[in-house]
Amino acid sequence: MPVQPLAELIRFARHNSPFYRELYAHLPADVAHLTDLPVIPQTEFWRANSPRDNTLLTAPLEEAVVFRSGGTTGAPKFSYYTRDEWREFTAAFGAGIVNAGLRPGHRVADLFYAGDLYASFSFVLDSLHRAPVANVRLPIGGAAPWESTAATLEEFRVQAVAGTPTTLCALAERLALAGRTLPAVELVLFGGECLFGDQLPLLTATFPNAEARSLGYASVDAGLLGEAVPGDDPRIHRAFIPHTVVEIVDDENGHPVERDGVPGRLVVTDLRRRLMPVLRYPAGDRAEWVDRDASVFRILGRAEEGVRVGPVTLHTQDVHDIVTAADTTREVTGLQLVVRREDGRDGLVLRLATGEPNGARPALAQAVTAAVLAQRPLYGSAVAAGHVNPLVVEWAHHRDLTVNSRSGKLVRVVDERPLS
């Protein structure tokens, strides 16, 4: 299916999708520019995109593959691709994996999660199948016992492992505790969530000869977002031109950002999907242009991921940056924000993963606590006023951090407050 002219795609969506017909009802009959369209309202989009009585799709659901999306929070959401759309989606992403370092003959282990309508395992396997270089694919999955996974990696002398950072770090931790390394691995390809600098020592210890690189940037709902750009910063990606158009939209005025280094919301338009059109869809991440003319951007984290503790709002990325700066000895390999309620008050627990969580680390706990309170003084004021409980540091193994049972991704905010 060729790339469609934008004006034609807009006309098609308006004519065949009740959702888009209503969304664009106030627009002129002929619209040819993206900026003439509103950014898709997420709530209305997913309400229209229900399994029954769907008003988003442009045709009856008679030939498609269906996946569940929605990440680690929120109600389940479903995405639909025709046979041709899925083939082109995975072929384009497979070509991008070559930029991430895939070489002819590489033996690649797919450690993403499968089943329950989750897309990543099938998506990565199909992308490798359609990559423009020959490769050997080992569909292990993310739920296999670590001993079995390690044995397969060793038996086949696997050169590339692909999975979420959480899955890869959990495997690395198990191997490290067993005193084992995998020197044959050349590439650690991560996707589905960000890889943070504090996770690299754990991966390096287990995969001593490997480079950690982004597999690429995509989601089952938004589609193609960015192919990996080799370099020191794995957050940098290049838009999949001509398949998609990526915009970075200003938080305040909603206009596209044209200058490099200005943060905003990442919005994507897919010029090939017709069954479930994606026109100015918010991908859920914040980003900034690195080279606007070349469509190269840096991912800055989730757009709205944070936690409310009493009267205090904390963003997970901000807290992660504070902890990383305070952890000068690089002992922390993972972080979760846990909200608990005791004695009638909310409280924040920083659950920090380390290699030996049972050892006492009062100095590091004190440094982390002091740094967070210094950067977020409202929390200390709320404690003094009796509105929230004091900040607590809790140590854990990386494998004991809470993950999404379906995707294997780290749940960055865990709410343990009772429902009633």
C-alpha cells in the first residue's frame, strides 16, 4: 500500500469513520494541512474504538489482527491492523533494526511478552523476519524460566537479545547472582520503555561485550514513531519517513514546535493505515527536536506519568533524575514510586533495587531522601503539616519490582492504597 496523500487520507477518514466525521464536522470540506486538524482527544478516541458498536473503524471488522494496548495503566484498548498494514508496519520497523546494529547472520533472542492480545513478541519476531538482512530468530518470550532462557542463549551463542529493560535487567541480575556472564552477546536491544543509565552497570556485568541500543520506537496504537539513531544517547530517534509524520506540540498553545531543544508532546500521523486511521494522535510521550530538518528527536519520558501524594504531585522522571544524581556510587539499578496509606494519610515509598538489598545503606537512603525533599520542598511542608506521611526508602532486588503481568514492563508507579 503506497503512502497516501494527506488530503486523500483525511477525506477517506471523514467519509468512512463516524468518529472522524464528527471530529472534523466544523472543518472545511477540503483540508490539506495537518495543522488544520485538531489533535485527537484520547478519551473520545478510545470510547469510539470499542470492540462492539465501533465508530472509529472505516470498515467492518472482517480481516484484521487485533492487539490490546494501553500500557501499564488504564482500561484495555484495542488496535486493529489489516494484513497489508501489519506487513508494512513490521517491514519498516525491521529495516530500522539494522540501524540499531543488526548484522547478517545475527542470532537474536526475542524476550518480549506474548499472549493476551499483547503485540510486542509477535511484532519483534515479524520485524526480524522482514528485516533486510538475514538473521536467526529465537522466540523465547519473556515468561520463560530464567535458567531455560540462559541455557538457550548459551547453547546458540546468541549475539543479540531483545526485550524490555525490566526483563533484560531481571535476567542480568539472576545471572550475576549465579556468577555467570554471556560474552557472546554483542547487542542488548531494548524497547517498550526507557533504559536508564543506572541500569547499564548491571547489563554490562552480565553482557560484557554488548552495546545497549534502542530496538526502535513504536507502539501498537500509534504505530511507527522512530527508528534508532546510533550514538551515545539511546533516547534519540528519527521519524519513519515517509510512513509517518511526527510533530512535537507545544504544551501551552498547541502549536507545532519548530525549534530544536524545546520540549512538547509527541504527536504522530500514519500515512498508510486506513482501517484504524491515526491522524495527529498523541503518542503519550514528551520529546524535543535534536535536528528538526532531519526529523531527529529525543524522547523525554511519559507525558503525564506521575503520582499524587496528598496535596503533592511528583513526576516519575523528575524523581528518577534526583535519585540518580544522589546515588554517586551507582548502586541503584531500578526505581518505583509506591504510594501507601497509613494512619489516615498518604505517603511515598521509594522502592530502590540494588544487587544486595538486605545490606544496610543508611547513608545512601539519607542522601536520596534529602535530595528529593530539597528538590520538592512541598513534600516536607506537607509532612510537617500532618498532611502526608514521611518519605521512606525501601530496598529490593530488581526481580522483585512490580511489573505488568501482560507486558513485563516496569510499573513505575504502584498505588497500594485501599480502594475504599
